[in-house]
Amino acid sequence: MAWTPYSGGLRFPLSSNLTEESVLVVPMTDLAAEYRSLKTEIDEAVGRVLASGDYVLGDELEAFEEAFARYVGARYAMGVGSGTASLHLALAALNLGPEDEVITVPNTDNPTASAVTHTGAKVVLADTTADTFTMDPEKLEEKITPRTKVIIPVHLFGHPADMDPICEIADRHGILVLEDSALAVGGEYKGRRTGTFGPLGCFSTAPGKILGGYGDGGMVVTNDPDLADRIRVLRNYGHAPGLRLSGKDLTGGSGWKVLEEGFNQRLDTIQAAILNAKLPTLEYRIAGRRRAAALYRTLFADTPVTAVHEAPWARHVYFAYNAMVPEGVRDQAREYLASRGVATRLYYNPPLHLHPAFRWMGLGPGSFPVAEKTASRMIGLPCFPQITESQVEEAAATLLEFLGAG
């Protein structure tokens, strides 16, 4: 199989008998290589912002917002301070309050839940599917009560949730859908990009994400002009949209006007310029991730390792590649891989309800059997745009060697 990494890929010396002093054979990611591959464009973007003197909001942010909206297929996109902020502001824009309940999943990063609790609303969890690791529509409906206001499906690791039945259930009960697409920029459900199925969609642009800057950042997208304006107000202290810190008054002469008590959650202009420089090549980087995933799938066929599933209706963008190993051996497998220079990572293990911060839920082991079982068997393997064929083969071969199947 011919293999051409997107760009910036580095080939490391491969060995099956590395010592603690040996070099890392296969890293989990290589953000420096990604920068080198786009150094000219990124340096130019940063220099342009510094030379402009327009450091908060401004033209560079507006240009990126327009480009990002076109990419995901939404009318509006608003840059915010982080992926967490995107959820927080979206829930605030939907007027979530203390009497409301929000249903999401247990196998997600804690900001999905904490953004809800910070509004005063209650988090309710629904179990996931065993193959896509996303919200199980059959488990969703039994969690709905008269207080349920929002459903947050999480497009986990880059694989979309099954949106048609989720949206059908939400519509039938008069509930809003807010997508957590932090790990799934570019992911598609039946040909439609994630983040566009409900009134608002939320994304992260932190450094390690599918489209990542060089600091925290996030995006909120919508087709509703009123919600777009509300996000713009909330992210900027509650100020009327259009008043820039550079002194340009775009409010039609109204000047400084505070419409509500908002927050300081703006996407830095430098980050917006960097992200806009990276956006035109995003599909190439996604292709690199998908190519690595396809090779893993081939290498794990007819072995004890369960390759990552991709539903026929989905385009998975592989923020992470979480293979499944037999029960009870995952931690030993990670130690074995580490001893041979292959990096791994655990994602969202254990699920949220088993962490100290969420003891208030009163849920113990066995509450969500599918999410708990899959979390205990997952092993995150290297999968990034610049990964080489030999690195994928080394990671897979080392895991299979541990399992006695190499």
C-alpha cells in the first residue's frame, strides 16, 4: 500500500525492543509537524494581526467566522473563548434555568456536563451504543421528563451521533437539540456536517482538536440570526454587537450599550487568523486521519482487537482512534506499548458519573453498562494527520504482539 502523509510526517527508527532511554517511536500526535507544514501561512497570519493593531474581535475574526460557517454549512458562526465557552454561551442563549433538565451521555469530557450545571440546570445521563460510543436513541426517550428542555448528543471522537432518531424524539417532545461537536469538526451525518442539526452547534478549536489553534478557542454556529446576535452579545460582556475595542463603532452611532450581563468569552483575533490560515487544508488533514484509521482497520481484521466502527451513514474524522481490546488486559497493554515507545491514551475512563465531582448524581458502577464496559476496554492509539504508514503498522503490531496475535 502506497502511503503519503499529508505533510510534515516524520519517520522514526522502529524497534520492538526499546528501553526507557529509547526515543518515542510513535507519538500520540505531532502538533509541531503540523505547524511546520503551514509555517508560511501561519506566520503571515500572525504578523498581519500584530501589524494591524486590531487584537480583539475585528476583521480577522469576522473573516474566519464567515469561512467556518461556509465549511460546516451554517448561516452564522461566532468565535468564542473555548469549546467549554461554546456550550456555556449556547445554553445561556437558550435561556436554560434551574428548573430545567438536560440529557447527555456519561462518556464525554466533563465540560459537557459542567456547562449545564453552571446554568443551575440538572444533568441527566443516557447510555450509549456499543459501536459508535454515541447517544443511544433507545435509551434517550426513557430519560425524558416534563422538565427536559435540551438534549446534548456528543459526536464522540469524531463519529457523529445518530441524529435522525434523536431529532425525531426531540421534536415529538418539544425539546431543543444542542450538538457537542467539540471533537468532530468536519464530521458528517448522512452527508450533512455536524453542528447544524439543532438551533445551535458547539465546537472546540483547542490545539489538539481536528481544527486547532495555538491556544484555547471555540465556535458556535446557528442558522438563526437572533441566536447569532445573542451569542455575540453574551461573549462580549453583554455589549451591543459591533463596538470594537480598536475604537471602531459599528453600532450605527449608538456607542457603548450593555444589553445584558454577559461574559468575556471572545476568540482571540490572533487565534482566528491562525485558524483561518489552517482551514483551507483541513480536508487534507482529515484525510490523513482517515487513511490511518483505514490501515488500522485492515491490520486488526480477524484479530482480538476490535477496530473502530464507522456507521454507513457517517463520516468519521477520527479525532481519536479508540480500538477495543479484550476485557481485563487494557492497562497491561498500555504498559507494554509504552515500554516499546508507542504512546497511548485513555479517554473518558471512567465515565462521568463515577468521578468525585459528580457524586451528587448518586449513580454507581452498573448505572450505564454499555458506556462503562466500552470505556474499560478502549485504548487510544496514535492517529493524527502526519502519522506515517510505518508508525501505524508499528503501533498495531506492538499491540497484537502483546495479545499474542502478532
